[in-house]
Amino acid sequence: MSWLEALRSIEELEDAPLDAELIAQLESAGRARPAAPIRFSTPTFKDYASTELRGCSKNSFPAFSITGGACGLNCDHCRAKILAPMLSATSPEMLDRKVRGLIASQGLQGFLLSGGSNRRNEIRYERFYPTIERLKRDHPGLRIAIHTALTDAAGARAMEAAGVDTAMMDVIGDDATIREVYHLERPVADFESTLAALCATGMQVTPHIVIGLHYGRILGEAAALEIVSRHRVGSLVLVVVMPFYAVPGTFVVPDAAEVGRVFAAARSRLAGRSVLLGCARPPGMHKRVTDTYAVLAGLDGIAFPADGAVAVAHAIGRPVEQQHACCSIKLGGARPGGERVRAGEDASDDAITLGGVVA
């Protein structure tokens, strides 16, 4: 049975506008690879449930914003909306209090530190580093991921020295996108230099590429993939622009098949390294189709998978795992004796480990 025929038997995809030519290409490439496991992440950034997986009911891995809902750039694709579901921690004392409270009351095992950037696409984390150091000293098993924005070698080393485990940043491959969408007068080279600075540390480095960032067009993605391929990254996270955050009429929804072709290019360009589909992407049927292409393309993990994603993995013979952590931290994955965590099983009591596969 071909992959397309197998997909047509999945109830959640009965009316899905699948691209037969793309699926045939993905099948040809996929059958030449081992059927690697795929990890479905359901972190506690937002409520989640699907027909196949359940979310996590406790704050095992929340996200904190050091600026609350404020951002100096107010980029056209986001307009600071991505900060809204994060927990506010606008002072080091607030972060310390909230993290320790969640450790005591809900078994917090790690967190994502983020925030809105200034007009140069920098986030001023410096005053929070002593707090991170104390938290790591008192809770050595705590795992911390950070959205770095743009930084330099000194900034990257300061993050590492504070105890940050995983560094994440957006890689943009076109100057026009930086200028028009981000309202930022900095070149592509600044994004690559930030990636290089992060990769020179001992942190796990997980760059992100926003597919369709240029108002829904595929423009700088190939160049961004080329940049990432040149550096020692632990994983690459792909997300898809969500026009409902933007001013109406300024963005189009990227074609799902074009998104799938970027997935295929990323899998080929970063063969042997982990490529993941992150939290952000358009909802509804578009998400079901996007997630289908992600599974077929051989991506290693998907955050908040759509209905039907587990069935797609089963249909092509890919084992499924689930974890309740950020898509840049690997949570659990194996129990004593080597038993794998099954889809739907709560992994939040397992040890958190950093590794090459993050989801």
C-alpha cells in the first residue's frame, strides 16, 4: 500500500487536500531511511488535548517572559502575541519566587526564559543571571532553555556561565524580511554571527526557522537552512507563520505543500541531525496537513500535534513517544530497564536529559 493510500484511511484526513506528488517524493525518500521514532511534545505553555494524546496537567515545563507582554520590535508576524500565554516574570525576584513555588507545588523540572526584544532585537537578560545561577545551584537537575534573540560572544558566554542549558534563536535568511517584517536594520550576517557565538559555548543550541515569515511567502528559508547547516547545532526547530497574529490582509497562509517541501529540504540538508516542528503553525485542517507532511518527511518531533498525527506515524511504521517539555529540551524518553515512554503516558516524572533529539 502506498503512503497516500494509507493516509486516505485515516479519519482525520478524509477531506484533507493532500499533495499526491509531494507525498510520493516524501515516500521515496522515507523508504530509503530507517523508520525512526517521532516524539510528540505537549509542554505546559498552553492547554492541549487531541483525539490521540493528552496534555500535561501540571507546570512541569512552563515559559516565562521577563518583559510580560511588551516587545520593542512588535514584528508584523507576531505583534507580541506569542508572549501572551507565558508567565510574567518581570524582575529576578519574581522569577525566583515563581520557579521555586512551582518546584515545591507542581514538580517543575525546567522552564523556558523568553521576553520581548528591544529595537535591536536584543533581550536584556543580564540582571536575571544571578537568579538562574542560584536556582541551578539549589536544584542541579533543573533544565533551562532561553530565547536568546541577537547577541555576541560575550553575551553567549554569560548565558552559559549562568547555567543555561539550551539556547534558541531565530535564523532569518533574507535582508528584506528582517527589514520589512521585523522592522530591524540588521543584516542576515548578524543572525549567523549570533548562531556562531552560541555554538562556541557548551550550551545545546537549537535555532528556529519561521517558514513563510515574509508575509506568507517562501523567500529566505533555503538560505536560513544553509546557515544552520554550517554550524554545530543540536537541533533545528521549524515553525510556520500564523497570519491571525498579523494585521488583517498583510499575510497569506503559506501553502501547506510548500511548507512540506521545506520540511523535506531541511531533512535532507541536516541529515543525521534532529529537525523538529515547533509550537507555532496555522490551526485547523492546515495544521493536520502540515503535521502529516512533517511525519512523512522524517522530522524527529512535533509540538502539540494535530489530530491524526499519531495515526500517520503508525501508518508508515514510525514508533511514537510523548513528552511534556519544551521542544528544545528532551524530557525522559526511557524508563529504567529501557522501556520506552508510550504515547499518552505521562513522562513528567522521568529525569530530564539534554540530547541531540529535542522535541
